[in-house]
Amino acid sequence: MHTTLVSTQQLFDHLGEWRAFDCRHDLMKPALGEQQYSEAHIPGALFAHMDRDLSAPKNGKNGRHPLPDPATFVAWLGKQGLKKDDQVVCYDAANGSAAARLWWMLRWVGHKSVAVLDGGIAKWLKEGRPVDAAVAKPKPTTSSAATSPASAPVPTAVKPVSVPAAAVPKADVTFEDPSGIRDGMEYGEVTKRFGPPSLKLTTGPDQETLCYTKNDTNVDVTVRSGKVAAVQKTPAASIH
């Protein structure tokens, strides 16, 4: 199981076995990512549109990319033929910021086996690896999630208003007991004690969520204005 980064070689070695999602997105040109996907993508990859598939409809008050209802998102995953044991690899143009959105959302609904492609399709192309324009047509599956998202809770005090700031996945860290993290602790003290997070997301104005993953445990540390505001440790569930 891969839960943070995978290399282009690893994905190449598992083409046809792992599930790849192309998440390319341009904030100024929302249609560009899907156009690029239609022209060339990693073989077997499906497209995940930031606005259509990974966000809820905007109402003028819920930000640029509000999170969809978990059940709606899981229904979309079912249409993509995702199974609970599938290894998923998310990629975008290069830096991982768009791919991190899907990475986080899959964890949010309990799918553990998801990683970001290191270097994105830019590195894949630079290495001369294969691409095609064929669109896979997977057989839909019936997926279900917990009533509440299992492993990446969104704070209710400040709703998400932006896409993930950057994908900075590192190797899994030792993070067995988060009890040493207290509300009000400085951001720097968290990373000093527990190392860099598997992923760091912008989840609201002046707010970030540090996502740590170790074995079958997810720990999400919400930092607001530079200080810890909430900590949640949950076992990683699976989509059925």
C-alpha cells in the first residue's frame, strides 16, 4: 500500500493494475486540464475535474472550491469503478497541488491506498513514458462511506475556501500518540516534535491542516493563525 508519494517508475510498473486519476487544473482556464487530458494522458487514467467532480456547486458564500457532500463524492467514485482495495495514484501537471485535493478527499471518505505521483505528468513525459488519448470506461461499482467522513475532518469553524496549498508528501512518520499536541501549541513545535506531515493543506483563511499517516492511523492537526486549534486521530477506514 502506498499512501504518500509514488515514483513514475512505480506507476509504470503497475500500469493496468493501479488506478490513476488525472487532476490537471488551471485556475484561470478551468477547461484546460480536461482538454490536455483528452489530448494525452497516462494510459488508463480517468479525469477528475476540480470544479465538476471534486467540488460542490458554488453559491456565492461557500468559496471557490467548496467540498462536495461525502455521499455525492463517493457516488462519483463508484461511477469511476473504484474498489475498496484499489491503489489510487493522483497526478497533475507537476507540483501536486491539484492532485493533493483528490488525495485528501479519498482519505476523507476512508480510502487509504492513495498516493500522489512525484513530479506529475511533466516528469512522466520528460522520461519518455507512454501516453494515450483513449478514455477508459470502467464498470461502475457500489461504494459506500461512513455517515461522517472517516479520516480527514474539515473544521466547522472555518469552511474551506481554497484548493490545497501544496503537496509536500514525505515518508510516513512515527506518530503513534498525538496526546502531546495541545491546543495553542505553536506550529513550529508540532513539526519539531513529529517531523514534516505527509501532506499540508490550506483549509481556510489563516488555517492549515497537517496530515500525518502511519500504518492504519491518520492524524490531522488543524493549525489556525500559527497555533494548534484541533487534533484528531482516527483509524483509516475503507470504501466498500
